[in-house]
Amino acid sequence: MKIAVTSTGASIDSTVDERFGRARYIVIYDTEGKSFETIDNETHVNLSQGAGIQTAGSMAEKKVDVVLTGRVGPKASEALNKAKIKYVEGISGTCRSAVEKYSSAS
């Protein structure tokens, strides 16, 4: 399973970013390989509109199964649902703790 977490920094120990589409980084944790990669989301952050939709498209390209974040806007929600990517809102703390909490709950 691939778990994506919106992040304020490039590390898995960075703080969860409360924004989905305009998060500076997305940390993707692969539960099977026990590894993570970080996506620089700067190109989507600076869009005047459609940041959430574009970020959702990036998640689909990376074959992410679930997104952990603070908040997902309505257009991004629609795009994630269309791509069959689950998302959980209201996440805070570090990306590592978010992944650990989600993994132990599922």
C-alpha cells in the first residue's frame, strides 16, 4: 500500500501540511517496501487555480492508495474519488506519526 502525506518539509519527520493541493511536499510511504519518497509539489502550489486537481493527478500517477492531510477541497475531493484514492482529513503531527497511526488502525 502507498500512503501519501501532505508535508511542510521533504522528510518523513516533517510536519503534516494542513493543505492538500497547496502542500509544498508530498511524502509517499510504501508499506510493502518500508521506504518513502518525497514529491516536490511546488509547481502545483503556485497555480492560480486547480492546485488540488493537479495534485490529485500526481497521486494517481504514483498509484497512491490513500492520502493523509489536514483538508481536501471540493474539487480535489472529486478528483481523488474519481481516481479511487481514499483520503483522511484532520491529520496533524509528523508524517511518520500519521503513517504509523493510519497503518495500525487499518
